Amino acid sequence: MPNFHSNHLKTLTYPCHAGETTFLWEAHSHRGNKLVMASSKGEPLLIRIQSKKEGGFLIKGDKVTRPTQASFLQKVLMDFRDVSEANVTYSNIEPKKFLHVKTSPYLKEIDFFAHDFKVEREIWVEIGFGSGRHLLHQAKKNPHIQFIGLEIHKPSIEQVLKQCELQGIENILVVDYDARLFMEFLPSNVVGRIFVHFPVPWDKKPHRRVFSAAFIEEALRVLHVNGTLELRTDSALYFEFSFMQMMHLSQAEVHVKKNAALEITSKYEDRWLKMEKDIYDVILTNERESEAIDKMGTLFFDEKVDFSKIRKQFKEELLRGDGFFVHFEELFESNDERGLIRISFGANERNEKCYLLIEQGKVSYLPDAILATKSNQLAHSLMKEWFHGICH
Ligand SMILES: C[S@@+](CC[C@H](N)C(=O)[O-])C[C@H]1O[C@@H](n2cnc3c(N)ncnc32)[C@H](O)[C@@H]1O
């Protein structure tokens, strides 16, 4: 991440300007951290200033939910360096060190699926595609299908994007997102096949498995009639666990196979075949049409709050619900009426990090546009209760 160190920073009078950036105000926490609210080209951005043990300061962009482009952040930091007349002892913010982030039209942020994704043809999803052998094979063989590949391991993602480029494959969208939470971004009845091949077995921590009752329910909703959820695994425990969850479903039929051959084997499969391990397939076929769901919106607060009460009562706090949480991490005070609370929240599997900006009796998320996923909505309600408890 772009940052610089300085022995000295001039005390600023706000607002002040440098380059294309306006520095609006600053806020301090009891832990000795400082944030500066900046705005450049209409985009708000927080700069974090930490006092170093050995003296001097570390200045960097704050890692909030959606990190701003590294080059944009570097420019804002250069403007801050200039306006605060920093005496720089280390820096990686100069243009020659701008980080080059490789982008691909086939790599999508989760927001794309919330706001812009349009279903134009049948969709097949592969969860945890790893080396991508199966995904690439299927995409080449079925050019009329839109593939969505879910993976959380970055090198695997890069490898598959590179192969798409080299082989001219244009019908795969890749997303770096936890598969357990992805299905709620898809409309109902649009998916033909969901492949889950050799998922991590998590024998000692079954709650971490991709398969759960909630996951199967969402998978059935997005599958069209006769669409299939296909698990392939070498783990007898995972096989039994998933089979048990599917057995009682009234709107779907389950088929089981042992040691069936597929057209293409993955790296994992090759390894198990060499060891002569049994391989199980569990195929769930959806038999019922599901109701449409509303398009996913964003979350906002509409109640009035009293910052003076929040200042007095704030303490670091972790609140937990069923599968979700809110962690009120740190309060930053700017003046009697304005401050920021750094929070993390959302599903246990994947947390969001952002700030709650409190200004003139109102609360807003920073950055804004927090997606109204099921777990974010639950966490949001818990935050509203928390504000209510303090302010009323
Ligand atoms: C054992 S590997 C199997 C890879 C590939 N399917 C194969 O057969 O070679 C499991 C893959 O699932 C990915 N994965 C694990 N949990 C995931 C999750 N919750 N969402 C998406 N991908 C996940 C891992 O990063 C890993 O690449």
C-alpha cells in the first residue's frame, strides 16, 4: 500500500488545498490515531496518520471496504505531503512506483452482480475452480452458456484469467467472493448447473464447508427446473454430510454415483486417482420454479443521533447475531458534532470494513453504497438498535 514516513507534519488549518485535493477536517482517537478527511475529484478519502514508537509518523490511505485505485491514493498522499510540509524519511508514493494493477474485463467485483449484471443466456456456476481445468473445458465446449467462476485464491484467479486471454475464451466471468454468500446476488431460475468439485472438506470444522442447508436452499432458488447442483468429492464425510442435507428436500431429486469418470479430471482428482481413492458424486436436480427476488439495494440510516452521547458512551464492542456480527472498533472525534466510528460487520464468513460518519445528527456509511445482503441487513439492524440504545 502506498505510504510515507515523516519526522514532522505541519499543523493544518482546515479546509486547505493542494493539487487536486481538498483536506476538509481531521479526527482523533483515544488510541492516538488520526484521520484526515480528504476529497479529490469528488471522491472522499481518509488518510490515516499513525505515531511511530520510535518517533515520527506513518501516513497512508485508510483501508476501508473498497480500496481506492493505488495511483489515485498516491496522488492524494503526495498532496498531503506537500500541504503538511512533511520531512519525508521513507516514501513509495512517487509516480515511478505507482502500482500497476492488472485488470481483466472478465474479472468482476461483487457490486457488478448487484447492480449491472444482466441475464442474457443460461448460466452455469463453478465454485472453487482452483486450477480452472474443468471451468475452462466446459466454457470452451459450451460457448452459448455464461459461466461464473467463484474462487477466493488469488493465484488461481490470475491463472484462469490468463488462460481466458490466451485461449480467447469470452464466456467466463470470474469473481473473488465467498461462494457461501454469492448465490443471493443471482436472480431466481436462471442457472442450469452448479459445479462444486473437490471442495475443501473441513472435516474438523464442518461449519466452514460450502455446503449447508442455507446454501442448498439458495442454490435451488437460482437453478431453473431440471437444473443441477453437482458435488464431486473424495471425502466420504463430506459426501455423507451433503447427502444428509439433501435427502429431505421435497422440491428436488438426489442421485449418487461412485467412481464415475468425467471428461476432464482436475489436479486434485488426478492425485486421488493415483492413490486409488473413491470419488463420490451427489447430483441434486431442482424440480420446482422459485419466486422472483427483489433486486439487491443498498443500506442507509434515516434516524437522528446525538454525537455528544455517542462520545460519552462509546467503547470497543463486538456484538454477535446468528451468523453475523458488528464490531465497533474505534471512535474518532473531530469536534462536538462530528466523528467517525470504524466498524467491521456482516457475515461471519466475510466481513465488510468501513466507517460510520456522524455529522449534524445524521449517520452515513463511508464509503457509501453498502450492499443489502442478508447478513449486512441483519448487522445494519443491530447498528440501528445500538444507536437507539445510546441516543434515546
Ligand atoms: C481442494 S480445491 C479444488 C479445486 C478444483 N475444484 C479442483 O477440483 O481441482 C478447493 C478450492 O476451493 C476454493 N474455495 C474454498 N472455499 C471457498 C469458498 N468459500 N468460496 C469460493 N472458493 C472457495 C479454494 O481456494 C480452492 O481453490
